[in-house]
Amino acid sequence: MPAWQRDAARRLLQREEGLSEDDYAELYVLLKAEHGLPNPDNLNPEPLATTHLPATIQSGQTVILKEIGKFTHVNRIAPDQTLRFSETGMSVIYGGNGSGKSGYVRVMKQACRCRDQSEKVYPNANDPALTHKTPTARFRIEYNGSINKIDWQQGCVPDGLLSSISVFDSRCARSYLTAEQDVAYLPYGLDIVENMARNVIPEMEHRLSAEISAIDTNIHVFNHLAGETKVGALIAKLSDKTNPKTVEELATLSPEEEEQVEALRKALAETDPMTKAVELKRFVSRLRTLAESTKKVSLWVNDDAAAKLKKFDAAVVAAEQAEKNAALALQSGEKLLPGTGELVWKALFEAARKYSIETAYPDHEFPYTDDDALCPLCQSPLDEVGERRLNRFEQYIKDDVAKAAQEKRTALADIRKKIESANLQIALEQELSDEIDQCGGATVQAIKDYQANIYDKRRWMLEALDDRKWTNPPSLKESPYPTLRNLAAQRLREARTFIKASDPERKKILEQECAELIARQNLQKSLQAVLDLIERFKIVAALKKCKSDLKTKPISDKSKEFASEAVTKELKSALDIEFANLGVGHIKTRLKERNDKGKILHQLLLEIPTNRNIDEILSEGEQRAIALGAFLAELSLADHSCGIVFDDPVSSLDHWRRQHVARRLAEEAKKRQVIVFTHDTSFLGQLRDEIDENTLDHKICFLEWKGQYAGNVCDGLPWGHSSYKERIHALETMHDKFLAKPWPQYPNEEDAAEMLKAYDRMRAAIERVIQDVVFNGVVRRYRDWINIGSLKGVVGFSDAECDEINRLYQRCNDLVDAHDPSSAKNAPVPSVTELGKDIYDLNAVIKAIQDRRSAP
């Protein structure tokens, strides 16, 4: 099965009341996601797995639930509470509204892998700080004689042993109308496959058809794009297979193509295209001349030229500084003759060099300064100062920095002159300016701005040379040269188009080109709409692929196969027995056989008239009784004796059917552990009757609020639901507490209130004694029937017993504030001794009646 169907199977298993709208919506998203459709919430399927199902119970296996406790973040259940169960017989847990009963049951349903997993366990809703806490609990079980502790945590896979405890699911029996209008019964769990075919698949088909129908795939809205063009051919074959990129490319025109459309329109509309072509060629020639003019003005004034000029200026500054430094080095602190270092002096020094090298010291480099050397000018011996001076003069002549500085100054002056004399005027005649303006755009203004900008740039360059401040250079605008060249090329293309248009044969080709380009322009206007339609085509195609997952026959065939294997004569007999036990014996079962391709298949039918819906035929009580009967029937065929749990099993049942259920559960408690949670006081009484009558091992407790927590476990039952024995025991306990206090000689108001409470409870105990002892339970307030079977035990009572009961009852009435007491009465509060005596007297009356009943 596809993953979404396996997810649906899990939901069908876990949703006791059937799938919700949210379930169907999510399944539909998962179905589509498997076929590549959007999954906006990133839902992931959670297929049905063995961890969702009860573990396989081995033959003869016994799992007994001993207790559950150590709660954390389970609603508002007190964390220190432990709910213990009778290991054999029956455990009854009574809890009114808000007592915490639902919290215990939900944990057990989760931990025992009950089918109904719709009710999650939440932390204390009144404490926002606990919102994200995870509920946990601990179970103690007995498995084949050994004790195991099992921790449960919501969201984690529960231990398989716990799933051996069967929790009654009110919808564990499923019935449905067959195609032949029979009411068929499906054993527990087999409804999942049946409902997949009967409910889930049809719902998905309905949603799929509705979504496909709602998607607009009308192609006629693009009739204006039809025609003998590439665009027309594309629109005619538009489908989910159409490549959107191809459409986008066809709808995208380059600037040249946009210009070509206009050129073709003009050429095709022109009456004398050849004359127009000649005019355009002349215009092109003038444009080219103007472009060259704009190019020439920037030869000496541009950003690169400014950068080079700045570099030249920096080189001159450096050379002049070097010149100054050389002059200082030549002087070296000495007072030299005027003109030293200048041209005449240089000629004298060069003559001395020539004399030394050629005549005086031909074998030595100049200057020769050894010990025997003489100055070539004055022919005096060279001392240390003269030697240094001669070497310094030689170095100065070699460096010749003054000459270098002068050369750089000269070069910079030449550059400046060329910049100053450069012709920066752009030759834009008025007639040409007007023609360019007719082409549209701001080309003429750009030329004028560029002209002014060039002059500003030259002025800044020359001023920077003067003051040597190269800061804040004016930015040079973009040259209009490329624009003018492009305009010239455009008009040249137009001229060629006009030439073609003058030829009839070539004009037909131009007309087809123009039609193609116009069609592409129209497609461009409708591009998004066309792309959206393609996307809708793709969605529809993907949705139609989903139909391959919606074939019901394989699922129905598997459902029939499962049902045939599960439906047996033993199951039919067990159902008949359980229906009779639960007061719905009028609903009969029938096995129906049919041959399917040589294979015998069975159906188990319920003999119910089917002229209306099943919900109209069967009452809620009958449906609940059928569910209970099915649960117990299937349990009777299982070869194990593990415990079972019921949560309010008699909801929607009449009083007389509740008695049937109580009797049947008591019968089951003889074979296995039975745990019953209930808030129904009538059913509670019936369970107690069955426990007493069958002398079952049992444990009875109730849940109540204490302080800030619910779910506090109290042994026995609340006072209003306790037996006469439990009430007398409670009175004796109160008496013992009074004795231990000890009781004061002069009790205060609080002590008096406690004593009066004891007598108030004694009065209720006396009334329960009359019901259960004097009349032997023949008539009870919660029953709408008379227990004739107990009538034989009604043995009457003597006048003395009657008087004693009246005395005790009247004594209670005198003390209890049933009405507003007279302040003048001021009756004294009984002592502890008197209370003990009254309890003793009540026990004596009970014993006398019971002794008489048991006498031969």
C-alpha cells in the first residue's frame, strides 16, 4: 500500500469515533505529496506499524496488572498516588466528575495500546510552565509469576507486555450494510480495511474530483495568440508537457528585436521605402562624424589623462627635491666660489677629467686620489679635504640631477600646452541636433552635458598643476560616443529594412517577421497567465495520477479474505451466547457463504431489518451491548487469561441491561483479572451485589480531590456509596480517634461538631442497616426492580429490636441539625463512652437479626 494509505490505516485503528475532517484533509495532502504535489506543512506519513498494535499474546500467557503510580505531568493527578488492583477477581474504581478517573484511564489506554488513541494525556492545563512537559507513569505487572516494573512515557512505544492487558473499546464491534442490504459484522480490527474501501478511498476520490473540477484549464482565453506563428503553434499545443522555459524565451524580446518591430512597422507602412532609405543613410553618416568628434575631445581630457598628469607632476616635484638635495650635498658645508655646479663650472670640471684620464693619470680612473696624486686643476698635493671635495664634485657630475629635473619640467610644460590647446568643442549643428531629438531619448542633452563636463575637467586639471592640489576631481560623465554609434547602427538597420521593403518578394518575408515579433510581444503581455495555465495543467496531470492510488477492488478483495479467515462458526456461537447474556439475545447471527472464483468466503450477518440506517435501527444501548458482546466473544476464543479493563462499560444502557453486564463481568472475573472504572452509582451497586453474591476476590476504591490535586486514591467507597458494614467500621474508627485524643470533659465547639458529625453518620448507617439487614436488600434505592431472591432472608424483627432501632435513630435525630435547633434547647453533646455504647447497641441489633436469619 502507498504510505498515505498505511497512514490512513493507522488513523482508522486509533480514531474510535472515526476519522475527522482534519484527518481527511491531512490524508489528502499526503496522497498528493506522493505524486509530487505541494505539501505546505511538510506532513510526513506515519504508517501503521506493529508498535501501534497489541503484542501477540502467546497461548496460556498470563499478564496481571498489579498497580499504576509514579505519575508525572498526567493532568492534575497527584504524583505520589498509587492505584492498586486485585490480582484476581474484580477491581472497581469509582470516580465522579473531575475526580481524575479519566487521567488514569487515558494513561492505561495509551500504555496498553488500546485502539482508541484519540485522547492524549496532557500536563496540568492550569500551569503554563508545564505545557511542554511529557506525561509519565510506572506500571507493576505480574507476567507468568514474575514481577516487572514498566515505565511509560507518552510519545514512546509502550512495552509489549502492557498491550496484553485488553482495554474495552466501545467500538470494537463494527457493523455495516452490504451491497445486498445485509447487516454484516466485522471482528475487531477488520473494519480498518473495510472502512479504507468504503470511506477513505471514496472521500479522497470526492476531494480529488472537486479539486480537478475547480482548476481552470480553459485555453480559449488565449485565442488572440492563435495564428500561423511560432506563438500560435505553441498555444495550440499547450499542455502540462509544455516547457515553461521555452515559453519564456519566446516571450522575451531583445532590445534589438523591439527596435526591429518598430522598424518593420515603419518600413511596411512606408509608400516610398527607397527614398526613406537614402535619407537614413545620410543621417547615419552625420551621426558617425559626430561620434568621432565626441571621441576626439576626450583624447587629452579624461580620467586616465588626469591620473597620468598627476603622476607627471609628482615626478617633477620629486626631481626638484632631488635637485635641492644634490646642491646641498655639493656645498657640504663649504663656502664655494660663485657659479659652482653651473654650466661653466661643469665645463671646467669635465676638462680636468679629460686631462687626468688622457694625460696626467692615464692608467687610473678619475678622480685619482692616491698618496702621490696631485689635483688636476691646481696640481697641488691632495689632502684629505681636497680628496673628499674632488670625489663630491665627481658624484655631483655623475648624478646630474639638475639636468634631470629640468627635463621633467620641460616635459610637463609640453603636456600642459597640449591640454590647453586641445580642441574640446563637439561639432553639433542645430539641424543634426533636431534630427537626433526626433529619435527620442536625451542624447542631445547628454552631448551638451558632456561638453560642459569636459571643459570643467580640463579647468580642474590645469588648476591642479598650478596649486598642486589634486583633491575633489570632477567625475567625468559617460561619453555619448557609444550612444551615437548605436543610434547610427540602428538607423542603418532601418535603412536596410526600407531597402528590403521596396522589393515585393522580400517584403513578404518582412511581413512574416513582423507578425512573428508582434505575436511574441502579445505573448509577453500574457506571459504570466500562460505560465500559470501550464502550472495548472501540471497540477491537474499530477492530480489525475493520484487516481492510481484510489482503486478499491484490491482493498475490498483483501477485506473479504481477512473476514473469511476471521469469521468462524465458533465466533458465531460465542456471539450468540454473549448477546443472550447481555440482554440482546433478540439479535441473531447468521453465517453466509459465497463462492468467489472457486474460493469459499464467509460473512457473519446480524439478523436485523435494514429498511433504515443502522443507527436508526439499533439504539445506543443495543449498539453498546453488541460491542460488549463482541469484545467478550472474541476474548472467549483467545487462549490466554490476561487482565481486562473497562471504562464506564454501561454508558447508554438501561438499568436492566446494566444488571446483565454486571453479572457477565462478575462471571468473567472468575477466570481472569477484571478492572472496572465507573462513575455510575447504580452500576456500582450492581457490581457490589455481584461481587458479594459470587464471593469474588475484589478491591474497591474511589478517587477524589485533595488540596490542589485530583486522582487521590481512597480505599473503599465514599460514605454515600458505602455498605452498612463499612459505615459502622467508619464509626468505630471515629470512636477510637476520640478515645485517643483524649476526649475533653468540656468539649469546645469544634469537638462538639465532630461528635455531631459521628451521630449524623450513625443515622445514615441505621438507614442502610434497615435496607440491607432488616429487609435483606430486597429493595434498594438505586434499583428499579425487586430482588425476590433475597425475600426469603427477610426474617422480621421483634418489638424490642424495633424499639431499639427507633431509639437509636431518634437519638441521632435529636442531635443532628437537620433543622434550625432551638437555642434554648442547648442539648449536651454525648460523650465518647455514650457514642461507643450506641455503636455497640446498633451492632447488637444487627447480630440478633442475622442470628435469627441463620438459625435452622
